[in-house]
Amino acid sequence: MPLLTTVLGFSTFGLAARFGQLGIQKRNPFDNLGGHVLSMVVFGYGGYWAYRLDQRTTTILAEKRAAIKERRRRQVADAEEHGTSALEAAS
């Protein structure tokens, strides 16, 4: 569902941009419907890739957080093994 709403949101923005463009040019917004469809498709495609980018960055951040947590856990375990505090072991 989030993918659909992202694509539709970007498509709606594309249509609004098209209407804004025609309004600035003082042209009839209902003359060329193919231009509207093309604008919506292009912006919707951009929305699809924005969604994919967001999903990928979320995955990368989760992997990085897990790696940091594991590294901290190992530092604490090593510090406890050597009888020092975790802050002393980190520096």
C-alpha cells in the first residue's frame, strides 16, 4: 500500500505541475490530455524510484545499526574479560 500511495502522490504532483505550467502560459489545461498523462507517468515513475530508494536506505541503516550493536557488545565482552571498563577499552 505505501508503494501505491507514493506513486499516486507523485503522479498527482506531476498533474498539478502540468496544470501550473499551463496556467503560467495562460493555455487551456484541457487541450492536450496526452501531455497530462505523460507528466503523471513520469512523476509516478520518479515516485516509484523514490520509494525504492527509501526502502533500500532503511535496510542499509538497519544493517549498520545491527553491526554497531554487535561491535559494542563485543567491546563490552572483551572489556569484562580483561577486567577494564568498556569506555577504557574503546579508547
